[in-house]
Amino acid sequence: MGYNTNYTLGVNANCRIERSKIEERLKEISGYYIKFGDNNACKWYSHENNMKELSKIYPEITFLLEGEGEDSDDLWQKFFKNGKMQVCKAEIVFPKFDESLM
């Protein structure tokens, strides 16, 4: 079985490298063809290590990998640059009850 996640890949706006070349390199590293801006659903368990490796190849690029898992609260963004990673998990907040809105 396994756990599917929808992945969306992005880069910083000043990226001068052809995106198709980066996609091909990521496929070589990971075995997955993850396209920029597309919703890529798969079981990519090694995405952190693969993206760190990719970011070392392109150290001037900041990569953004967004994930939406099968569980409703599994939303995150991961930033990769020169082999380093920052994880930002979504915080779901409900507003306070306001009876005047009824």
C-alpha cells in the first residue's frame, strides 16, 4: 500500500536554468518525473534527500516543494537551497465563534 502525497515543485523567480533540464536531473536522482507547477501525486518517500541532492547541483536556486498528503491536515512547504532544507507545516486555525454572524 503506501501514502500518496500531491507534490508541487517551484523555484525562485530569478532562476535562469531551463526548467526541463532540472526536471530531467530530478528524475535521474529520484526516479520520479516531477514537473514544475503541476500536481504530481506519488509515494515519494525520499523527497527530502533527493531535493537536497538536487539543490547541491544547483546551489544558486531556492527550490520550493509543496505537499498535500492524504490526511486533511498534512499540508507543508519545504524550501531547499545548496543541500539545506527548511520545513514549514501548515497551521489550521478556526476563527472564534461570533454570534453576530448568525
